[in-house]
Amino acid sequence: MENLEGLEGLMQQAPEFIMAYGLKALAALVIFIIGKYFAGVAKRLTDKVLSSRKVDQTVVSFVANLAWAIVFVFTIIATLGQIGVQTASLVAVIGAAGLAVGLALQGSLSNFASGVLMVLFRPCRVGDFVEAAGVAGVVDEITIFSTKLRTGDNKLIIAPNSAIMNGTITNYSALEKRRIDLVIGVSYASDIAKTKKVIAEVLDNNAFVLKDPGYTIGLAELADSSINFVVRPWVSTGDYWPARFEVLEQIKNALDAADIEIPFPQMDLHVKELAATK
């Protein structure tokens, strides 16, 4: 009888229990959904405001992601508070566990710090072609913890920020002009002055080659099978690859037209006959 009475009491209290805690759970779910929505709004709004003020896209992307993370963290805290978790105690626990979490996530914290440094010092920006962390590609996005690079054959590479900042960064897009370094080999029978004149005419008539600074043509090496000239014209950074391809093709055609041979590696073999011994 006592068990039946206890069960009956629980059944009577069930609606009140469901109403109390069910409403809290529902409210917590609503807070989470709304908070997550506003985190996205904060990200989009930050992106829009900074972009309208002509802020560098690297900074825009980083700050927008940071705004999303901050709003989302507050959403989690508010959600836990709604379902009865003491947020003050939660903050205290988080603070007490901060050292342990910091040690466990030191790699992620290092990536975050590196991301901040990349935004502050800007060794590379969105749209730059760089070589860093052992890969080369165009910077698509710099996030809180990683940098997205798009390679020339359209592969996406995600590199940790710390790997980029702790290594050497070669930024091919940072300056307006780049020099093309070519080595052109011709045969030893070729006239040096004529060869230099033919190459100079190609550079003078090429639309990509800049007049300032001037180009360099010099005899660099007396190699085994050829005499090698260094050819160093300057071009705009954005024109580097099309200019390199075009200049090489035009030099080859001009040397052929001038009957100047570009030799292939060869070796002269001399056979000496010895008199037969008796």
C-alpha cells in the first residue's frame, strides 16, 4: 500500500516536474538557437562593416571569426544557466582548470597567438601568393587557428598559423615588380656580341618587360657544351609567369632566325689507334 501511495504521489507531481524542467529545457534550446543565429549575424555584420571601410580582407576575416566565437561562448554560458547550471561556479571551474586546459591546448593557443601576429604584422594577406610551411599557394583565408592556401592546381591546403609564423615566409606578391632569371646557352661558335644584340632586341620589343629598372644580359659561364648568358628582365608581379613563358619562346625563335645554335650536352670522343705489337 505504501508503495502504491508513493507511486501515486509521484504521478501527481509529474506534471509539475515536467512543466518546471520541461519549460527550462525548452527555453535553453531556444536560447541556444537564437544565440547561434546571432553569432552568425555578428560575423556577417562585422565582415560587412569592416569591408565597407576598406579594411584589409585579412583583418576582416580574422575579426569576423573572432566575433562569432565570442558570441557563441556567451550563448553556451546562457544556455547552461537556463537549465540550472551555476554559471558563476562554472566560470570559477573554468578559471581553475585554465592552466590544465592551456597545457593541453598549447598547440591551439600557439596557433591563435600566431593568427593575431599575422593580422598585426601582415607578412601575407588574402590574395597573396606565398610559400610557407612547406607549401606554396594563394592565401584564401586567415582564420583564428589556421590559414587556407589554394595551390596552382586548385587544391586547398589548411596550414596551422604557428607553422607559418615560426618558419620562413616567401611572399611573391608583396612587391610590385619581380625579376625573371633566365640562363640561355649558345654554342662556342656563336658570336657573343651578336647573341647579346639578338636577346636585347627581344626584350626591347616585349610588352611585359619594364623599362625601369633596365634588364641585364651578361656572359655568366663557359660551360662544358655551351657559353651561358644570364638574362634578367623586370616585369610586373602579376605578369611574371606569362612574361617568362613569352620571353623564353621569343628568345628561342630569335636565336633560330639568327642562326645561333642552342647546343645540347655533348662530348667529343677521340680514338687513338695503336700499332699492333709483335
